[in-house]
Amino acid sequence: MHRLFRQSGLMRDKWDTPHFAGGLTYGQVTVRNACDFTKETFAPKTPVQQTPLAVFEQGGAYYRKRGENIERLTNFIVKPIEILHGDDEAQINCELVNVEGKVRHQSFLADDFSNVQRFKKVLNKNSISFCFFGSDKGLEDMKEFIDRLGWKNKRGVQAMGIYRREGQMVFVTNTKAVTTKGEPVDDIIQLEKYRQLDTRILDYPFITSEQLQSLGELILAYNEPAKTVPVLAWTSGCFIKPFLKRKPIDSKYPHLSLVGEQGSGKSNTLEKIVLPIFARKVKIQAVSQVTPFALMNESRSSNVIPQTFNEFKPTSLEKNRLNAMCNHLRDAYDGHDGVRGKADQTSITYELRAPIAIAGEQSAQEAAIRERSIELLFSKNDLTNENYQTAFKRLRRDDALLSCFGRSLLDTALGLTMDDVWKWYDEGERLYLLDDFPARITSNLACLYAGLRPIERLCSNFGHSWDYYFSPSLNDCAKYLSQAVREYLLDGSNFNKSIIEETFEIMARMRLKHNADYCFEAAGRHLCLRLEQAYDKYTKYRKDYAIVGEVLSLNEFRKQFRKSAYCIKANTTARIKGVSTKVWKVDYEALQRVCNVSAFMESDNTKDKA
């Protein structure tokens, strides 16, 4: 009854939430009451008799009887292991043993039995030792025979990661599943076709208190705290991302963006710090080498293990690849599904689950994408500090210590409740609301603050406080998160400049002609701009000086500017050199507070302003 209810459209989060004494969940009590109060049940009068099968096994092969004739179907038999039942598919894991004794572990999808052609394609994938001689009808009869073998039934999931199962959290990989303290769970596993991102994290032991103390001296000391603290918080936060995603008030997990000149240590941070915590030893993909299908296929394969990319250079990437990556960054953050069309006019939907870390010499050009990331700026100057170098070299020498740390963070996450994580997020949100950041950035910081707290919980599990293992303190780390956003993402301010604000900054640099392209009114508080002719000069200026970034058409700029806070009046008139001229009136005083547009006032003709 539990299984059937979960597959229905009635399933809600409260089904697995403890509501009663003794820890009983809402779902357990509902099913128990249904059984207790149901008086009439179905009871068949006679047991169902299984029909005789047309297929039988003999001599290590399968045969099919048709009247008086016997037809050979295979030169092998199937030894059952398990059937994994997914939401809309099933995977059959078994061993094939042929008449010569050759054994092969084989995984079939249920669709592989739909016709002989597909079935033979799987058999011949890497060997010609296993043969099927029958027709489609013979395959159907053999499928019925195989179905009656002794299979172990398990739940199959698409993504490797953390799931709620019968009131407890479990971590599922492509080989096994565990709950807290490494207790095995043998009825759930990841389906093979979704195995893209990998990890060996369950192969490592838990970290000891002494090892954590050694790691604590290094993990925040290999660079400036404004960089090391966000990297640690983001990495730890990946383990609670599945908790945050289920928060009633949407909390979207940010991407990690490492930006900086060549040789500044951004790629090494990903390869030698971030990936070892997840027990991954893979070459990071260059953005220029990935396709939209690869992006979506890999993203859906885990809800904890991050996707990592390198060589992000928006100005030199092909337009199609850049658009694919930017769309992926936007969709993955917003929780939108990826969609890919098929040749038969149908489409496949991909649930984009994995956290994303990306490194490159440039950041994304769109402010909206940058706001979906925790952006850190790396520099070669960072590498001249001997203390930083020493700490980084020691971390590189013992990546197993980082993997043990990740294993313990995973175990800590499995012991958390939704309420724990949501409480931490709410605390972080209240803390960063005081900084007056945009709502999206405040939410991102709250996620990272929540990411620090499982580390604090790990420390308390050893009977010590955060300060016993780490320096700076937890409160100071929270401040470094805010400092990193303000310094690296927002260029010292409290918000990202919109395309309207960026356009006026560039116009100011162009040295438009005072009393020809614009004039001032209200003692310099209002800028009267001849928008059409100024915008034509603006688009030419961007092209001549190779200024990269998003450019709006004149009509689109008009629409957006008209609705902005800086538009006082559109298509009005002002006197420029004594002539009544069509202008757009801009709140120059408000614009100056957020943009560097002082060049408008630096014209030699400012004395002529109205």
C-alpha cells in the first residue's frame, strides 16, 4: 500500500513526516487505520493456477515446445540477481551462463525484451558468445519463463545521492546504499543507465578527531579566508542540497564560480580541494567540449555530487556552446527541467539535480547568471604567500584525508532532519537580510551559511566546538561569506548592475556632447537625453571598442528603461541650445548613487546646463 501510494499523484511530503508518539509517520498511521477499519476484503475462493510454460531449460540452454516440435531458443541460461523498479522503467540484473560455461554479468532494461532485434543488440554488445535463435513469440515465452525465476526486487532511482526512505535518509550509489554509520540498505540502488557522475566516497573510513584537527589547520589556510570559507561552505552544502530543495519556501542552491587569470589556482582548487572531498578523481571537462545532451544527462545523475567545468571563456566560446552552458546554469539553479527532442518528434525531460562548480578566466556576462553563483576572484598574487603555499601543498599530499572528511560530512547529513537544515537556512537568511543584498543573493548566502552548520555538527559529535578544530570562528566565517559576495560578485556594492545601469555607464565614457546629445535640468538632478541618437552612437561605440556583454535593441531598451526607477518622463521636450527637442528625462541623482556616470558632468559645457 505504501508503494502504490507513492506512485500516485496524491503523494505529499507529510506522508513520511513523524506526526505521532513513537516516531510513527503520517503515512504509517494512515495505512494502519485503513487496515484496522476495513471489514470486507477480497479473498479468492480458489488459488490461481499458473499456466504451464512453453519454455523449459535443458543442458544449459532454453528450449520452446510447440505441439510436438521442440525449438531451441538460446545457448545460455539466466541466473537471476535482482530487478530494479524505477518510476517508469525496470532494470534486470542477472548472470548469463552459456553452454561452454562462460559467465557474463548483464543488465537489461524491460524495453530490451520488446523485440528480438533489441534483445540481440544487448547480447552482442561486447561478445558473440551468447545467442538467441527464436522469434518475437519465442522471446515473449522466454520472458514469461524468466519472470518466474527467483528475483530480488529493489527500488531503482535515477540519481545517485540522498533520499528519504521509510522515515530515514539513505545515500544511494550505483553499487550500494547506506544509512547513518554506514548501515547497508539492500532494497534501493541507482539504475545503471543513469550512472554518469561517480564517487568512491563510501570506500573511505570516517575521519577521526585527530585527523579533523589536522585538516582544520589547513582547509581554511590555503588562500584568503574570503575565498577558502565560501569554497568549504559550498562543498559542505552540497550534502544538504536535497534537504534545501524540499523547503516549502523555495531555496535554490547557488553555483560555485571561480574566476581569475591563468595560473591563479582556480582549477587546482577544484581538482585538489573540492573533488577529493567527494572522492572523485576525474579530469574536469572544458566548457568548449561539452554538448547540451552531455550537460543534462550528467546533471540528472546525482543530487549531491557536483558537476565540474573548466575553461569558461564567454568571449571565445562558440555561440551555441555558450548559450547551452548559460541556459544550463540558469535552468539548474531555478529547478527547471532540461528538454531534448528526439528523431521521432517526441522529447525527453531531464531533471537537473547536480550542484555545479565552474572555473574560468571570465565570469558570465549576464548579471542574472552571476547572481545565481557564488563568485570568487583568484589572483597570482595569492600564490606568493608562503603560508598559503605550504597549506595547499600539505592538502595536496593527503587527498585521502579530504575524502575521509567528505565521508563524515555525508554521514552527518544522513543524520539530519529537514527541520535542522531549514532552521539553519532561516538563521542565515535573517543574518544576511541586514546586508541589504538582493533577495536572490541573500538566499544564496543563507544556503552557504547552512552549509557550514553540518561541519559544526560534526565537531560537536566529537564533543568539541567549531573553534577547537577551525580558525576563523564560525561567526567570522559567516562574515567572510558576505565579504566575498560584496567584493567579488558585486564589485564593492550591494547589488549587481542591471543592463540599464551598465548602458548609462558606457554612455558616460563615450563623452557625448553636452548641449547637443543631452542637457541638464533641475540644478543637475535631471539628465535630458536625446535617446535615439545617443543610442546609435552607443551601439557603434561598443562595436568599435570591442565591449562584450548583452546589448538590447533600441525598442527593447526603451521598454525596459520606461519601467525602470530612473525614468522620470519618456518622449518629452527640453530646450537644447534654445531649440525645443524630444528627450527622455533621467533621474541623474539616483543614477549617480549606483553607477559611475560622472563623465556626463565633466563636459566643458556644463556651465550651460539649465
